[in-house]
Amino acid sequence: MEKLVIKNIGMILSGKMEEPIFDGDCLIAIDGKIDAWGNEKDLDTDGATSIVDAHGVTLGPGLIDSHVHPVVGDYTPRQQQLHWIDSTLNGGVTTMISAGEVHMPGRPKDVIGLKAMSIAAQRWYENFRPSGVKVHAGAPVIEHGMVEEDFAELANAGVKYLGEVGLGSVKDGKTANQMVEWARKHGIQSTIHTGGPSIPGSGLIDADMVIETGTDVIGHINGGHSALPDDQIICLCETCTKQAFEIVHNGNERAAVLTVNTARELGKLDQVILGTDGPAGSGVQPLGILRMIAMLSAFGNVPAEIAFCFGNGNTARQRDLDVGLIEKGRCADFVLLDQAQHAPGKNMLESVAQGNLPGVGMTIIDGVICSERSRNTPPAQRLPERIL
């Protein structure tokens, strides 16, 4: 039995908007799953095989990037860059979800080829985790000629997500909706490209098509890169009662704040999730999720502890993941962070609410330490320490 004990925690962020901060200074994980948390004196810490002294820093569920475009391993041909996933781990992200492996050179667009590539991508990221990061990949872009049996085959092979609707040859809402319904019937979740074209060959997808298509996630509702007009973003927030409102780093910042403000007025902040939409023309964003949390807290007037939920718990719930929340039995995936050195604010949360990035001191995936002091965030005031 592998038993991880994290003690001397200053604050536990839960990932739950309804109770974003948990009491306690200690957490225990057994065989990679969360077992208990609370005050150390009340917990059974004997028999630990691994001990971390948090030295008063904050512990939260590992961050989730809901929108990435991986290709193979820890390499992206989009920017000819190696180790971008490892770099993102240093930004506190422990899980990524593919919105399509669209940057693969020679990406097949025939039905047989796209299914083959999707299944292969799902397998190679299942078999190889770059630096320990969980990458849910193998997200096919729908094309004309696909039938229900194709989605059944993909689902049976382990594919769980569609790539962005609209990046392939299917451009009309009626056809897209039929394929989204086939995917949903077989347990595959869907997302849609929202806004203006991102690269040559893609096109505008407006609010009417988003609503008609009916995907589970409104991909980059703040544009990727160009956002929809304000009235269409507000319409989507008002009309869509269950879909996730995905805000991305590579989108329009003003539209991001509009989305959060509208969602708050409608009582729908639980539908807000975060992604980077990288690698892309804007490059890769190792600190993209942290930057979105700080930006939305500062300019969207969202308490920092709630903004953190956009980057883990909300995404876990919307995407049906076993990470992102402090709950017994969930995967022991954590980020330990603290207020950055010389950053304003009385504590880490107040500093983030003023728009400042925290310093990441450690990431843990399935109860195993995967990184320590971040090479990308500003240095934290305090650092957790591996004791055993």
C-alpha cells in the first residue's frame, strides 16, 4: 500500500463552488486516491510511505486545461516546440483534454483515416503520460460521410471526446447536431469552435449554429481568437442551461470578462470552465490557466477561491472526470502553491484577486510527486518539502 501524507497545509481549496475552502491542515491519499483530510491530530498518519511538509502553503486539486491541441508525445509541430506539456505541469496543470489533434501534419480527413488517427492518439497518450500529466486525447474532427456506426466504433475503442465541431467539413448545424447526438448516444462528449475563423480553412460559427448543434461544451466562448458580438455571447449564456461556457487564454479577454459577468448575473458560474486553446498561433501557455484565474478574479470581481474552481472542479464536473475535486476516492492530483514573493495582498487569495500569479511549489499526480519548485511561475514565499 502506498500512503501519502501531506501535513502543515495552510489552506485547502476544494474545487467546489458551494464550499470552496475546506478546514484542515492535513490530507491523506492511499494508492493514488484521496482518503481523508482534516486536522492532522484527528487523522491516521501512521505507515506513510511518502510525506510532504507543506510549510503552510495552499493545497488544491490539480488544474485542468479543458482545451488543448496535442499531437504526439510532448512535441507540437504547431510551434516546433518540445516539452510544452512538462512546461504546463510547472503551471499547476495536471490534466489536459484534447479539442482535436488538428496540427498533425497530413491529418487524414477521410472517415477511415480520421478514426485510425483518433484511436491511435487515444492510445499513445493513454500509454505515455508526458511528465505524468493526464492527456485525454484522440478527439476526431467530424467530417461528411460519418455515420452512427463510426461513433459506436470510436466509443468502443476508448474515444471519449470529439474535436471541435466546425474545424472539419461539417459546417451546418443540422448535420453537426445529428453527429453530436450520435456521439452523445455512445458516450462521447462534444465541443464546438465558437467565433471567427482561427486559421485559414476554418470559418465563422455564430450563436445560432452553436445552439442548433447542441454540443456539451461551448468551446472558447470568448473566441479563438475572434469573439462573437456581445449580444451573441449573452444570448448563449442565457439560452444554454447545461453546456459548459469554456473561456480560453487564447481568446478575447474582454469577452471573457463579459461571459463571467453574464454567467454570474444568471446564476450560472458553475458552467464556467477554462482552457488555453494551445498550442496555437499564439504559442503555448504554460501559465495560461493560472493567468485566466487571476484575470477573471481581478476583472470579473470573482473571489479567487471561486475562480480556482473554474480551473478544476467545474471542469471535472462538466467533463465527467475523476480529478479536480477534493473528494474521497478521487484521484490524488494536487497543486501546492503560495503567494509570490513581494506580490501585493495579505495572502495568496487576496494577491490572486488583485491579478497576481501565485508561485507553484509542487504538483502531485495519483499520489506521486511530479514536479517541485516551478521554473515558470514567480517564486513562492514558501515551498513544500518532500520529507519521505
